Amino acid sequence: MIEERGRVVALDDGGVWVETVQRSGCHSCAAKSGCGTGLLGDFWAKASQVRVSVAPEMLSRTQLHDTVVIGIAENTLASSALVVYLMPLVALVLGALAGDALAGVSGSELWAICGALGGLFLGAVCVRLYSHLQRHNPAMAPQLLRLEQGKPCVIPVTPLS
């Protein structure tokens, strides 16, 4: 299970809205203070909110601004990453090959370029369709793993105006 800490920003009838900060992959590296990649990762870090379904007994113990740990299964993340990254790439290559084959003997690279762009677009549409079909799949949704008592969340609380 891949885990992430976050802060509860809203409660509703069957779940909570959790805000997490997206950081670069090298955020926990010991050389972060002297590394340009780590500094850029901190500069571009942004908060995102996700709704997490919660069991009623856990929901009754959860309050606003609590620090929680949410998680998603490794195989879910790996299979989704393969779909998101590999499908457009494969479609791009197949489109370029199809465009090259359509050009025939003339050998114009324009057909291959157009085929590659068309394949990339088709791959992106397929990823969007896959995402739409999986939107109600409980395996794709993050789960609330636990409340962290006594550990302050590192995400700043922004006052509502």
C-alpha cells in the first residue's frame, strides 16, 4: 500500500475531503538542501484535494483539520501508470507507422508525422475513456487507512474568506 499524509478539509455524508501536497520523488533525500531538483520540487509543490470514502465508525471520530493517512494499492498505481504513459506512446508509434505505410512509395515524412499526431491524440482519448470507465471502481479510489493523533500535519491551513 502506498501511503500519503493529508489534512481533512471537509466532511460529508460518506467520506472526507483530504488535502495532500504533491512533492517531487526526491523530497526525502538527505541531500535535498543542496540539490536543485529538490529545491525545484519544493517550489512547484501544490496541494490537491481528493474525496475518500470512510466507514461510519471512522467518520464519527474524524474532525476538520485532522491529519490522516490515505493509501492506494501498489498494483493499482502500477497498472494505471502503464495505461497513462504506455497507451499514448504505443498509439503514437503505431500512428507513425500507419502514416508511413499510407505514404507508400513517395516516402513523405508528412504522412508519418500526421499519423503520429493522430495516434497520440487517439491514445489520449483512450486514456480518458479508460479513466471514465474506472471512475466507480473501488479499487481505484484511495482508502482512509488511519487517523494520526498527536502529529501535526505539515500542510498549512488557509483561512476561508
